[in-house]
Amino acid sequence: MKKLASTGFIACALLAGMAACDSQKTDSVEQAQETNEQKFEESEMEERKADQSEFLTKAASSGMFEVEAGKLAQKQAQNAEVKNLGQTIASGHEKANSDLKSLASQLNITLPDSMSQEHMDKLKELQEKKKGAEFDKAYVDMIVSAHESDIDMFENASENMQAQEVKSFASNKLPALREHLDQAKQLKEKLNKQ
């Protein structure tokens, strides 16, 4: 009987440990979205807040990625224009991230405390596997791709969000995102010719 009880206890401990490990694998963006869902569950604004949460949490992750990738480019890029692009993007997104935090606070939306696992993986690959001219090209490619994705997300929010504050935020950030994309595309073309 004692052996059965201790075996049962060990099995429960293992299951609890596995559940804890699984919760640690949850992406910070997903965690923030879950927190927001719980906050507004069964309220009149549940659906509206879910849309706001999805946009703002993803925008926050993307913004953190842009800042960190920009800082990395300033340190690791070989090409001076790539370093300058990294500086422009990092400082532009730091300002946008600050505005995003203010908006989220105003709307009572919890933001992730770190970027998504997908963004972390991209940053890690860039940081650890790319050097010299290869880094420069990989960074610029990543910035083009990230900004194309961001522009789609921000255009959708500026057109379809119910909350006017979120629509305005998204609309106001689009010109800078488009400018960053244009700069990155021009630089990508230049690097591809070298």
C-alpha cells in the first residue's frame, strides 16, 4: 500500500512538473493575450478587447524585435549604411513602442514583457549565425519582411478596428513604417548589386 501511494505521489509530481514546463513554453505574446481574454471574459466588450489585444500584443512584439535587431545591426553590421538603417529603425521603434505602451495602458490591455518566440528565434539566428556582408544582407532582408508584415497588420487595424484610439495609432504609425520599408528595400537592392 505504501509503495502504491508513493508511486502515485511521484506520478502526480511528474505530471505537475510537466505542466509547469509546458506553461513556460507558452509564448509571451500568447500569455499577454490570455491575460487580456481573462480580464474581459463575459463582458460586453469581450470581442472588441480581444481584437485590440491581438493587434497591440503582436505590434509590441514586432516593435521589440525591430529595436533589438536595429541595435544588433549597429554593432555587427559591416556596411555603414546598414548600421545607419539599424539606428534609424531602433530609434523609430523605441518611440512607437513608448506610444504603444501608453495606448495599451489607457485601454487596460496587458502587453507582453518580451518579444514572441518567433521574433526571438529570428534575432538569435541573426546574432549567432551571420557575420560580415552575410549579416548585412540577412538583416536588411529581415527588416524588409518584418515591415511588410507590420504594414499589413497596421493597415488592417487602421481600417477595421472599432476603437478609434487604436485606429488612429495604427494610421499614425503607417507613414514611418512605409518609410523604413522604402529605405530597407533601396539598401537591399544596393547590397544585392555588390
